[in-house]
Amino acid sequence: MIESFANILKDAQRGHYAVGAFNCFSLEQARGAIEAAEEAKSPIILQVAEIAELPDLPPIELMAPFCLELAAKASVPACLHLDHGKTLETCAKAIRLGFNSIMFDGAALPFEENVRMSAICAKMSKGAGCDFEAELGKVGDAWNVNDKADVFTDVEESARFIELTGIDALAIAIGNQHGKYVATPKLNIDRLKEIAARNPGTPLVLHGGSGTSIEDFKACVHNGICKVNVATALHTDVVAAIKQYVDTCPNPNYDELRNVIIRTNKAAVLRHMEIFESVGKA
Ligand code: 13P
């Protein structure tokens, strides 16, 4: 059943667990993710990202109806979220397509410009009954986790940002990074605690979930992170399973291959739901 993004995150905040937001690069991944949520009796966020570097991904126009149908038919609270909207046009398009929430990623912009753009997107979303996530601080794609520079979300800036934009959720930077880590990260849980204490009304989001240690995940979930984005870990498991299927099956066929993808993605999503403590919360 479709539930609003804001309600899913508010419930997580009250219940001290996090909801997984799982990136779907294919229809099979979306199927597997929803099957996992139903089996785990967990709320779930399906998300589709705007990734300029991967222009061959199925466009959001094609993914949206399929994911929305899966979410609507699910026996657990589910919603569809636009991950990393880069332009106003994409955010507006996602709203038109029926996404339940959108993210505008202005983290690379100067603070005032990030505020300006995020406030426009928040207003546009709210006017259409859609919820809104923004990001503050640098969640790198390539910055070295051993870099000592303070790229983390600033506590006072986070409060100003929330006040000026009217967002439903804030993605923060505490040493997290998208994609494969160059070294095991150690998240700055003290900074997370400070941001959460300063902004008790706003659910916080951790991007770059893949590669995080269970210890850090647990510390995040218990200290204010209500949504965790996971993509790379799912893709890695799916690719390994495809390789094993093709290498070992005497007569590989497409239908079985699709089932391998669905099953493997489901197992990877289930594993994360257990860590995030969202199992049984639907
Ligand atoms: P990972 O690929 O590192 O799991 O990051 C996913 C993400 O944050 C999508 O927004």
C-alpha cells in the first residue's frame, strides 16, 4: 500500500529504526525489494536516481509506473522516491509522474544557493502533495575517507537549512560515501548525535549505505538516522549471482536468470532490513 514518505520516516523516527531506500536499476530489482519487504513485514522506500553518468538506465518515465504499481499492491507501507534529482526539470517531471517524494541534491552548491533551490523544490513538492528530501554537507563519490578536512554537515547550518527550506528529511554527511569505499569508513557518530539533537523534528538520511560496518549502521539507526540509501551492495550481490548462474548452469535461460536477479536482490534487501531493525514494523 502506498504510504507517504513523510509518514514512513516519522514512524521510523518514533520507533527508533531506519527504513531502507533501495535503488532500483531494473524491474527485477524492484520486484525483489518489494518481495523482501512483504516477507519481512517492513516498510520500504523504492528509489530511482537521476544519474547523468549512466544515461542507459531505464528512464524515470518507465520505472515510475511499474514501481508505483508494485508499491500500491504491496501488503506493507511503500513509496517511490526520486533519488538525487539534479535539476528543477527532473524534480518537476518526477512529481508529474506520481513519485511520492523527491530529493533535490544541492550539496555541491554554496550554502545559500542550496537553500534557495531546495526551498523552491520543497514548495513545488508540497503544492503537489509530494514530500521532499534535501542534502547538506559533502557525501563524496571519490573523496578519500582518510581526508581530514571537515566535509561533514555543520550542526548550526543544518538547523538554518531546515528552517529556511521546510524539508521533510535531511541527508547528512558524516563520513559516508557513495559507491565502493577506498577504505572501511568510520562514521562520525558524535556529529550525527549533535545534528539529531539540534533538529529533533527532522528525520535524517544516510546516503552511501553500502560498505558501512554493522556497528556503524547500528549506531546510525540508534542515533537519528531514519532512512538509509543502499545501491552498490545490491548490485554487487546481483552481479555475483548472475556470474555464478551463467558459469554453473549447463543450459542458462533468460527466465531463470530473471529469477536469479529477483531472488538475490530480495535476499540483499532482507539482510539490510534486519540490520536497520525495520523487520516487523509494517
Ligand atoms: P551506495 O551505492 O553506496 O549504497 O549509495 C546509494 C545511495 O546513497 C543512493 O543515493
